[in-house]
Amino acid sequence: MEFLGDAVLGWAVADMSYRRFGHIPEGQLTDLRKSVVNALALADVAREIGLGEHVRLGRGEAAADGSQKPSILSDAFEAVLGAVYLDGGTEAAYGMVERLVAPGFPATIEALDQLDNKTQLQERAAHAGRGAPVYAVSATGPDHAKTFLASVFVDGELLGQGTGRSKKAAEQLAASAACAAWR
């Protein structure tokens, strides 16, 4: 089911991306797709709908709080999407992606440039002849509802901080803050 759901997800997101932003270069469309079709983004969607509570795990994985692991949550989401496709067809599956995944799309073309702030920051640092950005991440809260705080440093200088529900989201926000404050 996961294999089928992955294919359906890729098709639906590619279609939505093209319909909304079809006039932009293919590379940006690919970046858009990668920003919403990845394990961390799908795990966030799975958490929002409470999917982890319904995943059956073996004893060891359950003891390790596997129902909150991004890889398990994203795989479960894709499996459910595959089942929706088989049971309800393309329209039902497309509707599920539109309701649950598409809200993660940027609202404007300008926002597409901000999808990967970490890459932007790394390019700025390299262009300025400075070292590569280094991220320090800490987490607070219970395993099922962690909040991550990321701090980004270039050559030992704190340039930005960000908080998010995943390490990746916090790092992206920290990089965004660093890009905004870049001197």
C-alpha cells in the first residue's frame, strides 16, 4: 500500500504544482514537490490527523515510541493514501492530498524561493567567503509533542534561531532568520 500511495501522492502533488505554478521553471516545481513530499512533511500531516494512534507496531517498536517516528508516520500516511485510492479511486485520493498535503504549498511564487532557506544561507556564506552554517538543535516537551529550537552559526557567530515541530522545520526557520539578518 505504501508503494502505491507514494506513486499517487507524487502524481497528485505534481498535478497540483503544475496547475498552480505551471509557468515557473521545472527546477522550482521540483523544489516545491520536495518540500511537501518528504518524510518529515508527511509525518507532520500524519500527526495532525492522529494517524500514529492507529498504527499497529511490534513490542520493540511500540516501546521505542515508534508511532511518532517520522519514517513510520510518513509510510503509514502513504499506505492510507494507497488504500483510499484503491477504495475510492483517483478523485478520492486526489481530494485527500488536496485537503491534507496541499495546505503545505507556498501561497505565492515569491514564497517558492524561500522553500530551502538552509541552501540559501549556505550559498550566501560561501559567496561571502565564510564557513558553512552549523546548526545546534535542542528539543523540549514529551516525545509525542516535541518542540525543537534550532540556532544557526556561521564562523561561530549566531545568525538566527527558529522553533518548529520538527528538527527540519526549526532549522529552516533559523536559516530564514539568518538570511533576513545577513549583513
